[in-house]
Amino acid sequence: MKFSDTAKKYGLKILVAGLLLLLIFRSVDSKSTTAAIAAASPVYLLAACLLQIACNTVAASRWRLIMRQLGFKQSASFYLKSYFKGVFFNQGLPTSIGGDGVRILDCARKGGSTEDAFFGVFIDRIVGLTGLLLLNIAALLANHHLLPENVEYPLLFILAALTTGLLLLFLFRKFSFFAAGKYLGFLGRLSERYFQVYSSVSSISVQLGLSIFIHLLSMGGFFMVGKAVGLNYPFQIYLTLVPPVILLTILPISLAGWGVREGAMVGFFLLIGAEKEKVLAFSLLCGLIMLAASLPGLLVYLTEKQTQTAR
């Protein structure tokens, strides 16, 4: 019996995540890592989970604002439920964007255009990423010389280039080059929707402000997990070191970023002299906290499946 391509990719990404974690564990004292996890303060971990849930809740509100601009008029509870479902699926699918498909389908089933539903979710991703990039650039500049120059300057260049690329999406609609063809026409229409959502200074300000606030909540969660395992660094250190790790986990090479997150987290925190074992414990707990904070999405999914079955 042959596995489908999806199953093969899923299995490959599980394998990659497992191999990465194995390599990382072989480079540290696993007993010290286990001890750090066991000794982690449950109060701080609970606070981290609550902050992550708050982060997802505010993010759902931002997504709702975007979809309203595109003509989707569903209730706030619809977007909240759909967003949490998407977050849950992100934790169990081979890439960190699997849950976006869930959100797109939810909106399309309400009678809207599938393409516009895709654009809305994609734009939500873009503004979220832009907020993260701007926050990380500000933190790097404020904590100048925290990282070695051969790390800091290339990182700043990459972040600035990514931010510029996202902003250039505004301009695609102005070129006839992006008005025709299957793929270029798609980019042109995406640019039009992007402009439709952010055609005023107030809409840009509100949603970019929400994005930065969302990431501050998320960084607060990371900070709490760090406190739980004894990584007692100031909040601005987390603002500087964690966002590049989040960006790396977007790469579709492992299951929900496992392994990639741990390797990158250890690598960045070693630059400031942190203990590898504590950093690995920190990263593993962060992954578990994000999974725990996504569980409301599982409850929503199961409730909807039960309702559909009863009909």
C-alpha cells in the first residue's frame, strides 16, 4: 500500500524534527535539561500559557478587522473559534501554516470568495510578520552590541530586507505587469486587496499597533517560561533573541518547528553566555505551552464535528 504524498511529507518532517532534537540532546547534559524542566515554576508556566491564549485572542480580533474590510461580516465568536482551530492545527501539521487552510475553508463556507478568504488570511500573516520584524529591529537597535557584529549586522540586514519586501506588496497593483497571467495576476489582485485593507493611515496604525501588542504578549509568555527555568534575563533580551527563532520556525522543514526552534534557541542564547541545558529546557517548554494554549481550538473542532454528526 502506497502512502500519499501528504503522508510522506508528514512523515519526513516528523523524522527531521526527531533527528534535530536527537542531535541537540546529544550536545547537552540531558539529565540537567530534564532536571530544569522538572524544577520549572508552575506559576510562571501558567502565566505563560494565559499570555499565549491572550495573544491568540487579540490576533483573532485583528484578523476579523481585516476580513471585514474584504466584505466578510461574520461574528467575533466565529473568528475567535476559527483562529483557535487554526492555531491547534498549526501545532499538529507538518508546517507552521497548516492551520491557515482551516481558516480559509471556514470563511469560504460562509459564502465568501475562496480567493478573498485566502487573501484575508495571507494579509493577516503579513501584518503579523511585519509587527514582529519591526519589534525585533527596534530591540536590536536598542540593545546594540548585545550580539557579535558578524551576527547583529547580517541579522539587521535580513530583517530590514524582509520588511521592505512586505511593504513593496503595496506597489504591485500599480504595474500592468501584475495585471495578467495566472501567477502575476494573482499577485496583482493580492496587492489590490492589501491596499483595500490598508488604504487609510488609521487602519494601518490600528492593525500594526495590534500586531506589535500581540507579539509583546507572546514575548511576555517566552519571558515567563524563561523565568520558570532560571533564565533570568531582562525582557528586552527576549525581544532581541526570540523573534529570529520564530522566523526560522516558519520554514517548512519540521513538524510545527520542533527541532528547528530548539537548535536556533540554543544557538542564539549561547551568544550571551546562557547555559545550554536551561535554554533547551526553555525551548521545549515553550513548545508545550504553545500546544497547551491551542487546546481551545481542539475543543471547538470536536464540538463542531459532534454537531455535524448529530444533524
